[in-house]
Amino acid sequence: MTPKCRTYAALALALLVLVTPVFAKPGDKDPPGKGEDHDQGKALGHEKNDERTAREEKVRGFERWLTGAAETKAYRVVAREINAAVAGAIMAGVPSSVFEARILEAAARGTPPDRLVSALETDAGNWTYLAGLLDGAGWPPSKATPGFYLAAGTAMRNGLQPMAVKAAVAWAVSTSTDADRAGSAMVTASAVASALGMTDELAASLVVALASSRMPVSGFQSVAGLASRAAAAGIPAVDFCAAVVGALSAGADLDAAAAMIFP
């Protein structure tokens, strides 16, 4: 292994170490202590009730939008099914604007009503999981929220696993990274995982490397193309990720990674 290859491998390992602790942490919060103040508990109960009331209004607002917006006319025949798919997710914290963006996207593409209902059912489950990860995080910014949810939903439909999503989101929240870059990186990682098969840790490290790199988002697709070449050549996922993650972490371009993968 050349000195440059050793450097890239070391950087890739360092990034893997960065995301790995997320996988070791239990998802549930620690139980409250026995001596919690009673008044504090009552205040929390009122807050929860207020939150539930606000989300119920968001569900009703979405239903009004679905039956009233000109762009949704084609989907009113399945309004009941759409509302059934969406309501639980909104109550769980998924912004209604995300579903509106998804439906407008489908309308622009001419997606048939039954296919939209099926897609929304899948999205609702994925986005509910994502909303749980983002609860109280203050990220992404509100303007970027629909785009991030749509990208993350695409990545999860394409096979990016929940634990990889959890690690990537934890990093994005902790660094307040650009939401568009993070979402695009997740979509790219899902394409690489589809081509090569990757552990959750490798997928998460690839998301972090892409999102934090100097590579423009328009160049992310080249990584997926390189993964297809690597798969055809029988390159293991761990070697591919070591090259790409290491090169990007070192500030090098994709050509440097390709030189390592195909010496």
C-alpha cells in the first residue's frame, strides 16, 4: 500500500469511528427519576396536550388542502385513503408540508392515484421514523425540511437502512450541516449500497464524507457510477468506501479514489 493509500485508509477509519458510537447507543431515553417534581409532570402533561391539539389541527389543515387545492384534483378520488395514510404520521411529528410537497411532486409527474397512495403509505412509515430522530433537534431549517424529508424518504425506499439513517442524521444535527447536501448524500449512499451492499456503518460514513466534502452536489451521482463499476469488477464494499471516504476526507477528488479502487 502506497503512503497516499495508507493516509486515505486512516482517514476513512477515523470517519468510521466517528459514526460508530451511534450504533451502540440505545434509542430510548433514560427513564425519569423517582423523585421528579409533581408540578413538572403536570406541566409536561399540559405541553403534550397542547402539542396534540396543534397536530390535530395540522391534520385537518392537510385534509382541507387536499380537497381544495387545484393541483390535487386528480387525487380527490382517493382522498380518504390518502388521509388515512398521512394522519398518523402528522400526529407523530412529520410536517404536513412534507406530504404536500410529495403530492405536488406526484401531480407534476402524473402519478396515478393508486400508486400515490401506496407510495405515501411507505413514506409515512419512513418519515415517522425520521421525525422521531429529529424531534427537538431544531434541524433542518424549516425551509429545507420538505426537501430533506423527500430525499431521506427516497434513500430509505432505495434501501438505506434505519441505523445508517440514524447515524447520518445524528451527525447532521450535531454539525448543523446543509440539509440539501445531507439529503443528497443519503440518496447517493443508498445507490452505492444497492450496487455493492454495505454495512450500516459504512453507509453512514459515506453519507458524512459526501456531505462534508468539497464536491458539489451535482457530482454525487459520479460516486454512484463509480460504485457500479466497482461492483462489476468485484470490488468489496469496504475497499470502495475506504477509497472514496478517505479521498474525500483528505480533500482529494473522485479521481484519486478511482485510482485506489482500480490501480
